[in-house]
Amino acid sequence: MTDSLPPPPEGTRAALLDAALHLFGRKGFDATSIRDIAGRARANVAAIAYHFGGKDGLRAACGAEFARRIRAVVAPLMTVEPLPPDAAEARLEALLRRVLGFLTGAPQAQDMVAFMLREVAVEGPVFGAIYTGLIEPLHGHFCDLWSQATGQDAASESTRLRVFSLLGQVIYFRIGRPIVCRRMGWQTIGEDEADRLAEVLAANLHALIELDRRK
């Protein structure tokens, strides 16, 4: 997770990736044609083969781009050196706030999450690559920070589940956005609403850390 990030795609390659993330997420891989993708990207159909080797290659590239974007969000706050408990707690809060802000505020987040949910549902090779290259190390880093903040074993079942519960809250506010907005009477989740969500997540984080410190 601390490796240097690849540069973002540009030009036709970027347009094809954006189009594919959108269509794969909404229609699914099998129901999306290369003509659909090329049309949305305003590119020649042959460009898919040129840049990605075909539809399967484009799907794999979408997975890699998903991972790159998430890594770009968290990279400024990722550390390799151990932190004292209070600093580790603060780092966890900062990471949660940063990921929440991206998922609820970034224009591309909706397509990214829709694409990822499709890949998780089928548990195909793209999901496997994302899990190994992004999810597992990111979750592991959160577990290490949790251990530094609480003194609990980073590899314990309790720690791993604590981290999943925190990340799950963040993800829900993206996939459950229409439900949250309707129930709260919000038109959307803008900066003000995201700040209120972040305060709730931070309070939950600190309460769980305090609970584990007492063990």
C-alpha cells in the first residue's frame, strides 16, 4: 500500500475506462457490448482492442483503475512506522473521514462502487485481483493501526471484525445513499451532510477504541 502510484490514465484510455466502469456497474459485464462502451466513450470500437486487448482486458483494467483511485485517496495517510496510541487513533479517524468524503462526494465514486459490487457478487478474477492487491493490505493496515491504538492483536478475529464494522459504515453511506437521504430528509449528501456523517463515524470509532483499551 505504500508503493508509488501509477499515473492516472489519459485521453482515450481514460474515457474508455470511465465508460466501462459506468456500464459494467449498471448493466453487468455480460450485458455490456464493446459498442456500448465505445459509444459512451466517443471512441472507435477498435480502440478497446488497441488499449486493452479486448473486453476482458478492459474489465481487468477497470479493476486496476478502481484500486488505483482508492489507493490515491488513502496514500497521503498511509504510514509504515509504528505510531503511539493517540496518534494511531487520530490516523484512523483521518482515514475514515477521507474515505467517507471520497465515497460520498467524488463524482466517479458511484460508478466505482457499482462496478465493485458487481465484481464481488460474481467473485471472478477481477475481484480476486482487487482483494489481493487492495482490500487485504488496506484492511491489514487498518488492523495494524487499531492494534497500535488499543494494544489488541492486529491479527485477532476481534480486531479484524472491528475494522470491518467501521469500513462497513463508510460503505453503507455510499450504497445506501438514497435510503439515508430519504430518511433524513436530505436532497443529497453534500459537504455539510458528509461532515455530520463523519462526526458520527468518529464518535463510533472512539467509543470502540475505548472499549478495546479496557480489555
